Amino acid sequence: MLLSILLLFVLLMIVLKSLSTGKTKPFTNSKGKLENSIAKITKKNIGGIKQSLIIRGENIENPVLLFLYGGPGTSEYSLFKYLNLNIEDIFTVCYWEQRGAGMSYSKDINKETMNLEQMISDTIAVTDYLRYKFNKKKIYIMGHSWGTFLGSYAVNRRPDLYHSYIGIGQVGDIAVSEEEITEFIMSTASKRNDLKAIKRMDFFLKNNVDLSQSLRYQITKSRYVTKYNGGLLYKSSSNMTIYIAFLLCREYTIKDKINIIFGSKFSIENLFKYCFENNLSETVTEQKIPIYIMNGVHDYQTTYNQAKVYFDNLIAPEKKFYTFENSAHSPLFEEQEKFKNILINDILKVHMGK
């Protein structure tokens, strides 16, 4: 029995290693590599440390898009691949592994550098790298969840670098969002007679736990939001999709896949507090470029209501809000056709050439 278990473990490790090449496949057609395409993983010195960029696009003449992951610290590239969301035919996409996350995680990173100001500076540095590399005056920036928080500050700081901002699962007043999330969990748990959920959430409420500092709270909250179909995917009540996605993702080595776990914990512990300390609804009330926000009505990771409130009060030269009726926190993955049509017909068509 012991030998059988050992052999099974070895077999699983061999399979995992074969699925963890650390390389990205080139774009090809019947004649071989697609001319003018790009598919590379590169490391650049950004803000004093090496950070990884996965850059993919069918044609480098296309507009450039910087994608900011959520979390903080959640490497989402694997979800793009596993859930077959392809926007690399219309953009040259840079999936940036942020400081302290995924491929860019290292136990040697100074915790003092894990702060909002440094993350904004990193975002602008990555933007400049992409502008110069692809000879673009401006690029597009798209944020998901935490990425909308970070992206909003970067765009506000340097609007001259971007055509437009695209927010998905937009962060607004995070403190009010947390109140709405707690109410959602408690009311749903009550309807389902989920006494365990009520007891666990009561612990945080009755002990006045600092939600911005408690990793235990974030894990507990995320567990029940997901269980009640308000998390990453509306039609999923578990995070199995996330785990399968990054295990199967060839771009990550085995070390990278381990670091995704450590990086997520490290990032949440050091960065999540800034969402509470810096209320976007008060600190970023005006933008100088077009703003496009997309949210699922079932989103209880950041909440649809607060995204809409933030959008309604935001001053911008052009702004549009898109409601996704069959999505929770990730309409880009859940309603892909609608999402991509918005990119092509509402965003790219208007701003191409600027």
C-alpha cells in the first residue's frame, strides 16, 4: 500500500511538472509562428525588484492593454486560459505579476515596500515599459477587483499615459461594501439555516475584529460569499475552478504555483488595509480620461451597489456603466461574449487612433 501511494505521488509530480513548463506557447498558423505576434514571459526591474510580465498578442500593432489582477495578490492569468477568455486578438495584453504576487513573489521582499504608493509607482513603471517597448503614446488599463483600486489611483496620477480605464468588479467605499457583504452572508445563512456560518461571522462582529487587518476574516468571508454564489463566479459555489486553473497553467513553474499561495497571503496581509484607509469615493472623485465600469449584479466580493454609487458620483469626460445580469464578481469570465463586444464596439472603436 505504501509503495502504491509513493508511486502515485511520483506519477502526480511528473504530470504536474509536465504541466508547469514556465513557458508560453507562441501564436501559430499553418505556416508556423504567426508573423508580428508576441508571446513571452519576461522579468524586469521595477521599483528595485524583479517583477514578471506575461505578454501575449496576435499582432503587436494592436493597442496595448495592461491588466491589473485582483486580490490583492491573486494571479489571474491562469483563469484567462482555463476559461478560454481570449482578448489577445484585439489587444497586446500584459498580465503583470504584481510585487509580492505569483511569479513576482519572493520571501526577500521588504514588507515596507508593500504599500499603496509603491504599487502605484510600479504600475506607472510597467506602463512606461510597455509604451516604449511597443512604441505607443498611450495604452489601455484594465483592473479587476483590487486592480480597480490600484488602477484608479494610477490613472488619476498619470492620465496622460492611458486611452481609457476599464474597471471590473469596481471597488468603491470598501467599508460600506463590507457591511453589505456581511448582511448578505448573514441573511443568506439565516434563510438556509446555516448555523455554522452565522456562528463564524458572529465571532468577528461581536469581538469588533479589525476587518482590514484580519486574514482569518477575509478567508471566512470569501468562503461564504463563494458558497452563496456571490464570489468569483455566480454559477459556482466553490473555488475549485481557481485551483484547477493554476495547477494546469503551463506558464507557471511548480515553484511559481507554490509562490501563488504564499504571495496571495503576503499581499492580503500587507495591502488590503489600504482599501479601508483610502476610500476611493472620497480620494478619487474625478478622472481626466474615459471610464468604463462593468459589474455583475450578484457580486458580493466588492458589491454591485457600491460600484454603482462610485460610478454615479465620479466626474469624467466620458463614462459608462455596464450591468451583467448573470455574473457575480467576474463578468469578464462569466459573460464573455458581452464583455468582448463592449471592448470592441464601445471602447476600442471610439478611442482607436487617439
